[in-house]
Amino acid sequence: MENVITLSSDSDKDDSDVEIVGCYSNVTTKAEVLPLTAVRVDVSALKVNVPTAEDSDEGSRTGTYRGGLDSPPSCLWQEDSDGEQVNEENRFDLDFRVASREDRNFVCPVTLRKIMSGPAESLIDEDDEGFGTPEVLCRQSLSLVYSTIDENYPEGTLQLLSDLLQPGYYPPRDISLHLLRGILLDPKCPYHLCVQAFNLLIRTQRHHIADKTTIPWDWELLTSVMTNQDHTKRHRCEVVRMLLEYVVQTMEDDFQAKRSFSNLHHSIAKSTLSCDQQFLNVRDVIKWLFSAIMKSTEHAETGEAVRERDEQLRMVSIFQRMLSLALEVDRSPALNSAKLSQELFHMLIGNIPLRAHRMLLLESLQSKLLRCKLLEHLLDYACPLKITVPMSLSLLLHFMKNCTLAPDPTDGSERWQKWEELVHLLWMLLLSYNKAMKGYLCSSVSEQRGIVGTLVYKQDDMVSKPAVREAVEALLSRSQADLGQALPLHVEESLTYLQDHLLDVCQC
């Protein structure tokens, strides 16, 4: 049912009409906002005020439509039209003043298309476009800032810099150096000033991406802070996390900028996290990662302990971002994933005996290729029968038939949990390997553009359906012999789904 609503002005001066062609529902239970098909305005400036149902008993007004309870929600048009027909995109920009709570949860299709069509970075940097090449703030404008630094007055320094920092301008390196080392990392500095210094550093990074010649930090500073934190806890946990957040942000921004020009060999990540040239630094990151994992899984009772545990969990994510850069920066992710997975594996079996630690490490890994390699090492370590088969679906079935994980100290009488972990690890290995099978993960990030990810099956991936069923039955038989009873239903269900997935990809 369609209705044409004509709104006429009561003024005698103009014969101006507004014709709105649209649809509305007569259902009285709930009003719905329905799209307009056309809006035609015959005058250059006319505002239509549409009251809600509660205002319907007020007097007649100029240019209004008096809708009842069964009328569509009212809409307000601004004076944008000059006699032109509103196009498809602009009609979604109309300001719907009255909408139900449920209606407000709908996503604008135009905005959704913009989000889905381009990279997320474009949304972040839209406000900074049009300012040209960023310029360093002149020393004359920074004279008061230097005075507050000389007087050791951080509140004044932060306030003045906050006023001076604008898109298109950034402070010189010595100012950023003072923000980082003189305020953020000053143990005597109040916490709220540390937060302000961190925010200014991030703002500076947004206005001007630092490179390896302009960053205010170096690896020695980072190592010193992390070492002191382990022994003396000189800095608050939140301050250390902010330092790490700033460091990895400068690395990632510079990495993306250098990748666009195929200039990764001059990036910050190359000079600090190269597996070829700086593997000792990568080992430091792995050591810090494992320390954060251990601390983030500790039982916390006090509010202070809970807060520190949460900060450690954030650090786990930051260190994983660093490992992702180390994996890609040498443009040989296949070789680097082998190095990193070996290092992680030896650290894992030597320092992390608990299941919670293992699972946090595996689930927080950002690279599917690295996760696949590490899982292969872990399951091979837990498998008494070794075979010389590369990673493949055949090897996965071999792990299913022969792997037995060690019990976890936290299991108690629930010994079935080690079998649940085995099924979970097999699932993770299969999903990670599916990504690795597409091949592009073994190419550098600059070479991945335009590569269509298609599954490439090797000879060892040609598994048969009877072989899949045999492996599943072997796991069920071994678990029942170990436990003296069947696995819990949810574990058997997960194993059944795994079997179905493998049967779907069987090539013979």
C-alpha cells in the first residue's frame, strides 16, 4: 500500500507544497521507519516540523502533518533541497528524530558500504587529510615549553604541548624524548601525568609517523625497563604497558609506511626485530611474552592483583604483535616461522607446564602459519611413534591415532581434560593448516597482494574416509582404556565435528 502525503503551507504568500512519496504501515502495534522514494520541494527554504503522536492534540501548525498512533514516525528535513531530487545515498543521511530503540540498532547501508570497501586506516586518518606534509613546530612557539622543561614543571609542559599539537604539526625529537623518558618513565611522576604524556606521544605519532632516525626510544631503553620491572618493579605495570604500546605502534606504523614503498629494509622493525640480524632481540620478546603469560594466569584476589593481571594480558597481545612483525619483516615468513616456532617450542616445554599457559600462548598467536608450526612441534613431542612426513592431513591423522598428552596438575580427578585438550589442539592444527595450505601465508606481505588463496593439496593430504574413521576410533579407544569410561559428551561431540570436517575434505 502506497500513500502520497501532500503538506501545504498555510501561508497566503506562497503556493508552496511539499510532496513526499513513500510507504507507511497501518499496523497499530509498532511504527516502522520505511525508506522514502522521493522528496520534492518547490521552494528554496522550507522546514517541515512533524510532531509526534503526543503532540497531535495541539493546534494546527504551519507545514505540519498530524499523524495518529498508526502513522509512521516523523522525520525532519533540513533546508538542503533546491528543487533537486534526493539521490539514493543522501536519503540515508536524513535525520530521523523519532525512532524506536530497536530502530537505532540498524546500520546505515551507505556507511556500511564505505567501511567494507576500504581499509580501516582511512577512517582513522580522515580528519587529518588536507593538511599537507606535516611540519615541525618552530622553536619560537615552543619557547614556553622549553621553559617548563627547564623548571621541571611537567604539568605546564603537558598543557602547553596539548594546546600546540594540531594536525599538520609535530614537536621535535627532543620534546618527544622528554615526554617519554622525562615524564612517562619518571618513577616519581604522578600516574595521571604519565597518562597525559602517553596520549601526547600517540597524538604526535598520528600527526607524523616516526622512523628509525626520529623515534625517542631504543632497544636498550626497552630492555632496561623490562629488566628492572622483573627485579625491582620500578615502574607501575600500567606505565610499562603504555611504553610497550607506544613502541609497537611506532613499529607498526613505520612497517605499513615502508611496505607501501617496498622499503622494509629501512624500517624500525628490521633494525630491531629481524630474525636474520637481531634474533637476540626476538628472544627477549619471547622471554617477556612468557613472563607476561605466567603473570596473567595467576590467581588474583585483591583489586590491585586483578588490575595487574589485566595489564599483563594486554602485554601478551603487544608481544604477539611484535612477533608478527618479526615474522614478516625479513620478507621470508616461511623461514622465520620455522625459527620462531622452534624458539617458542623450547621455551614452552621448558617453562610453561600448565595447560592454561599453553592455551593462552596458542590462542593469542596472530599468525596462523606460526601457530601451525608450533602445534606441529607440540604434537610431535607428545607422539611416541615418530614418522618422517611433512605437515599434512596424513600427519594430523597420525597425531590423532598416537598422541597422548601429559596430565595437567590442575586436572585433579578429571583426567579426561587432557583428552579434551588433545581434541582442541587437533582442531587448532586443522584450522591453521587450512590457512597455510592456501600458500600465500608463506609469501611476504608485499607479495601477498593479488594472490588468490586456493587450497593446494599435496600427496600426503590425500586421505581416505576409512583412514579418518580409523583415526577417530583409535582416539576413542585409547581414551576409554586410559579413563576406564567414555569421554564426556561435549568432548565426543567436538571429536565428531572434527571427523565430519575431515570427511568433507577427503580427496579419496
